[in-house]
Amino acid sequence: MNPAPRGRFAPSPTGPLHFGSLVAAVGSYVDARARGGEWLVRIEDVDTPRVVPGAADDILRTLEACGMAWDGSIVHQSTRSDAYHAALHELRRQRNVYACACSRREIADSAVAGIEGYVYPGTCRGGLAQARKARAWRVRTRGAVIGFDDVIQGRVEHDLEKDIGDFVLYRADGVYAYQLAVVVDDAEQGITHVTRGSDLLDSTPRQIHLQDLLGVRTPVYAHLPVAVNAQGQKLSKQTLAQPVDRDRIAESLVLALRFLGQEPPAGLEAAGMNDIWHWAMPNWRLERVPRVRTQVFDA
């Protein structure tokens, strides 16, 4: 028997919610509700050096202003180190992770470019050199060719050893890596459908590899187009994306639905919040979402 549908929105609290992250929130929310499922919110603050104080609360207030009510309690990754430690311990028991002493400079000097940065050349895979101390823990990827069918973007396949290399699960600064945290959290929360931005599309094979090793269920993935500016830069704090204006929430929601290829009727932004969602749920069609990784948003 298939589990009841359950989606999630998992923002990183590095700043206020802008249009790009609103698109991901709207897409995940409507997709979960249209399936008759639950929608959870998780604050992905595992990378503590990047967290902006107050940003998480600001994001939640914006979601509330949008009328997006979540199910259950908010989960903060910063409180879940024990769960990530247990998963890493299990991978160590399997001998599927190893200690790595390499610095970024050493890797850059001996590696080739891959899909995202340098491909780790496996320097420490056979054990640490004498007098070297562990800086991080990496997962083995030898022989891991991972493919999946994304609902929006189509077939994606990576030879992880060649395209990514053995990737880090526990960093030199004592932080658990996002790839491990998200797999543990999705499994524990029973997430069945992950609808998120395509900036995370290339992370998905790594997450499926970890799901396979840990023996947990792989969700259905749908990666939405990422909003970019006229220069092709992803909307973000770094590219000076403006926060969602809470005084113009209805207009922003309708713009997000149109960005996602839906066809809300003219004048819907003048309706009440409930009317927008009452239209969106029965009319949501994933097949209408543009099958591109990025799409220009010109406010």
C-alpha cells in the first residue's frame, strides 16, 4: 500500500522569502494539497554559518500571510544532529564512508572539474597517509550510477564517481552536510513527493545514493524552473532579489502560479486569499509547468 501523499517546503534561513523561493513554496504547497496530502515546513539551518538571525521567523510569517498553512510542527535541522550522527554511524558500520584529510587546495591541485565543482580524486579512499588527521567524512561512490525520472525535467543520470566523486557528509568545520541531512529528514518525516527548485536537480542522484545505502524510500521528484534575472542569475540575496511584499501577497501568488505555467483567470489577484487557493487546487497541472531549469522573471 502506498503511503498518503506528503510534501514539504524546506527553505534555508539566509534571508527573507523572495519571489524565487515563493515559487518553490507555491509549487510544493499546491502540489501536495491537490493530491489531498499533507504539507510540512522544515527550516534547513544545518549550515549554521550561513544562517541570518531572524530570517526563519520572517519566512514563516510570510507563508502565513500567503495563507499557506502547514501540517504538524516546524522542524529545524539545527536541532537534529543526533539523527545525522546516527545515519553517519550506520554508514561507517557498512564501511561506506571514510575519513578524509584533504584540504580544498589539495583537492583543487589534483582534481578535474565535474558537474558541481571539483571531482574528488579518491586520495584518502584507501586510508589516511601517515601523520595526517581527518578533516571530513566522505561517502564512497565507486560503481554508483544513479538515474531517476523527474516529473518535470525528465530523465537524469549521474555516474557519481566520475561526475561528483566521493562527496562530503561531515565537514571539516563540524557541520553535517546538506546531502545527508535532507535524506535523513525526508525519510523520518515520511515525505513522498519532493517538489522544489531545479537548482537542486543535480543534488538528487547523490541523495538517492544515500537513500539506497540507508535503506529508505526514494520520494517522487519534481524540479520546478528557477527564477532568474535578465542576466541569467538566480534570484537570491546575492543578486539583490527583493523580499515578497506582504502588502501585495495576492499579486505575488498569482504571478507565481503564472510563472509555473498555470492559467489563473484575469483579475484573480483582486480576489481574496481563499479564492486564489480555491482556484489553484483543482486547477493545478504539473504537466503545464515549463520543462526548463531556469526561467526569466521580470518584475
